Amino acid sequence: MLPQQRIFHCCVPIPGVAGHNQILKGTPQHINQYLYLRTTMTEKILILDFGSQYTQLIARAVREANVYCEIVPYFKPITPEPGLKGIILSGSPFSVNDVQAPDVDVQALAAMLPVLGICYGAQLTAKRFGGRVDKSEKREYGRAQFSTSTADPLLEGVSPQSQVWMSHSDTIKELPAGFDLLGITDSIPVAAFRHTGGTFPLYGLQFHPEVFHSAEGKNIIRNFLINSCGCAQDFTPEHFITDTVAALKAKIGNRKVVMAMSGGVDSTVAATLIHKAIGDRLYGIFVDNGVLRKNEFEEVIDIYAQLGLNVKGVDAKAYFYSQLAGLSDPEAKRKAIGNAFIEIFDQEAHRIEGIELLGQGTIYPDVIESISVHGPSVTIKSHHNVGGLPETMKLELVEPLRSLFKDEVRRVGLELGIPEKLLFRHPFPGPGLAIRILGEVTEEKVRLLQEADAVYTNGLKKHGLYATVWQAGTILLPVKSVGVMGDERTYEYTAALRAVTSVDGMTADWAHLPYDFLAEISNEIINNVRGINRVVYDISSKPPATIEWE
């Protein structure tokens, strides 16, 4: 029998029952999956994903109400389990009248738990119970005015007239028998409804309450969670930390964990949680790959020391520069950095005796990608911090953040006492400055970009602009141009400044930074960074452009 197939027994505390434990039996993978999915699981909402672009926004709205939820494909069988409080049916790009439209037994779900159908979920509910869903005479996309004159627990505190966000081409023409109308818009006869005869509350909304433009949508979702599902709203950072540390202690036991540290939010918070559980049996490795921001290696090592983390810094700049020499293709640079990182990390990890576990800062969006209704993801970004390490090193994974979104990771980090200057840093690409240097990467180009980027970043902070943008960075262009400094003619590089506003990076608009600020930064870079004599500002949005240039 192979080692990974051996059956283990694990003793873990039963949530909410002091002094009592339960015995888990199974492979390490099965036990680990249970431990992490169970974390803070005194109550849970399931979101059935029919493929909507907004499904993650539903989950974020539920989490913001301090209620734990999971996104699962619509075809996953649902059975009653302790703590499961309700079900939300997502939207979908399909029509409920398509031959191969996604389908679930809404009647069976509604006989088991409270159910809220959103857009496609509402249409499927109406059709399943005998209502009529057809193409709209007028398709409705974007803002609409939701009108209601009916008092209902779902609409508690919602204005009689409220802006909502629509995205549909079908509409509910007739409600089934036993259903009541809760609201309309100017364009559609059924914008919200409820089932009156069921054992549990059953609701449908034609609009999307989860999106920002539905002014009181999150209030409606909160009403469903509290008034219909009876959720206690106990999914808080404090409870997450307590339960996660207990689960980590049970999972890890007396074993050692090695972890690649990047100075990023996810790896730092994950490492801090693991450290709280096992102390210095967590061995962090922070590799200086030569393409970090100015002074970043020293500053991050200092923060790790303040947090009491057992982290070893490794200066590998020269090796990374040798691997990047002659490469100009972005993907080739990414792969070179990834391969070099794995090699260095593997060497350092083998210096530690008895390592069995690998810590990672995986977060929930990464998990959702692998369980998409469209099937498992087949592409892993080549610049993922530790992509390939589990396969190379044959280590069992420890991923304490795999149930959290990025904003929740930051909330947990604050509760753990991690400095805000690290938690609220702008996103930074895995390959670092290597993909902000267009063309070949050299040590001199890295120096130029580090200096220019430091001027830009420090200027944003000095003028109170850093927190107003989602991500900012400097790009060194492979373009030289003529300049004049005093009586001298120069022929030097061009730097491009980039700053965007966004919520999650999926779409982004260029940040409208003040002209006076841009002028000041341009002058400071040109006057202080010898080798750059021209500065431009990128005013492209995503789409069609991307946030990074490579």
C-alpha cells in the first residue's frame, strides 16, 4: 500500500461542545479536507452555481453579513447536515427554456431548507412550480426601479422604491399557484416573489441584489440570512482564528511545516496562523529573487521578526539574474523565475530535517476555480508563488486560508496584529519587477525601476493617494529618447506610471490622479534617477488593456 493511501485516525474537538472530541478516520487528504471545510462551521449557507459572473459577489455579500458560505456546482447532491441553514440559487448565462439548461430539484430543496433564487434561480423556481417563463418583450440590463408595497420579512427596511440591477432576457410571465408577488419594475411584471405554502421560506428575485448597483440589495440578502434562515452571524475574524488554530493543531500534530514566504498578504497571514498553532516548527523561507521592490527584502524580514515568525532570508539575486539573461518573452521570464524559485526553495527545504508538510496561502477564489460548473481549471498561472512545489517535493498541504476571500484575509490579519502597511499593500505580481521591465531583465534595469518605483509609491503615500487606488506601479520601457539636462544631451529610458481603481482586479479603470501630483513625480524621477529622462502616464482601462504590461 502506498504511503498516501494509509488510513489515519485523528482526534479533534467537537465545535461548541467543550471537553468532547470526535475521531476522524481516513486518508490524510480526507481528514484535511474535513478539518478545513469545518472551520467555523457552526452555520453555513450553500450557493448553487449555475455559471453566473456574479456568483462570487453573492458569496462576498453573505460573508460580509458574518455568515459562512460555500459555492458548489449546481449538480452537486445536497443533503441535510448540521449547521446548514439555507440555499441560494445563483444566476446563469443560460435560459431556463434551453434544452440543456442547468436544472435542480427546487421542490426538494425547498422542502429541506429556506431557498432564495436570484435571476436564473428565480426563473427556475417559477418554472419548476408550474409558472411560465418566456423571452421578454424588452430585455432588461442595467439599472431599474424596484417597486414594492408588500410587507415581508425579506424586504424589511427596504424602501418602497429602490434601485436594482437587472441582467436577463427571459422574464417570469405568470407566477405558479401558491406564490405571491412582492415587487415589480417598470419593465417586468414579476421582480420578486415568495411561496406561501411551503414548510420553509422560498423566495425569488429577478434582479441581482449582490451587485453594487442594487442600492439595498445586501440588506435583502441579510434579511434572508437572518429572518428566513435564522443565522447567528458568528463568522467573525476572532472566531475564525480560534477555530483555525485548533484545527491546525489537530492536523499538524508534532510535525514540521515549511512555507515559501513572499511578503504578500496571503502568505503572511497563513504563516501567522500556522505559527500560532505550532510555533517555531513552522520554517519560513523568503527568497530574494532580485526583482523585488526597493528595500523590500530587508523591510519584510524585519516585519517577520516583529511577528515572531521563524523565517530564513535567502539572497539569490545573482542566480535569478543569470537565469533571466537573454530572455525577453514575458512567459519565458515567468517560467525562468518559477523554475529558479522551485530550485532554490527545494535546496533550502532539504536543509531542514523531517519536513512533511507544505504551508500555502491559497485563498477561496483559487478553490472556486477548481470546482467551476464548467469543469476543473486546466491552466495554472506559471507565476503562482509556489506553483509546482507539492508535485516536486511530495509534501502534504496546509492551507489555512482556503475558505477566505482576500478582504477577509485582511480582516483576519488585522485581528492577528499584522501591520497595516503589509496588509494593505497593493497587489504585486509573482514575477515581480521582471514583468514590469519590458524586454530583457538586467541588474542595472532593476536598479533603475526600483528607484523610480520608490519615488512613485512614496509620493502616493505622502499625498494621501495610495489608499485611493487599487494598484499602482512603474514600468520600464525598452525605449530610449532624447532629452536635455542643462547643456547636456541625454539618451535614456522611458518610465510609464500605472494606477488603477478596481474592486477585484477583474475589471479596472485608470486612476484620475491630479495633474500637479503627476508633474511632481515626473520631475522627481527625472532629476533623481540617472538613466530615465522621460515619464508617461498610462490611461488605459481593463478591458481592453490589462493592469500589468506583460
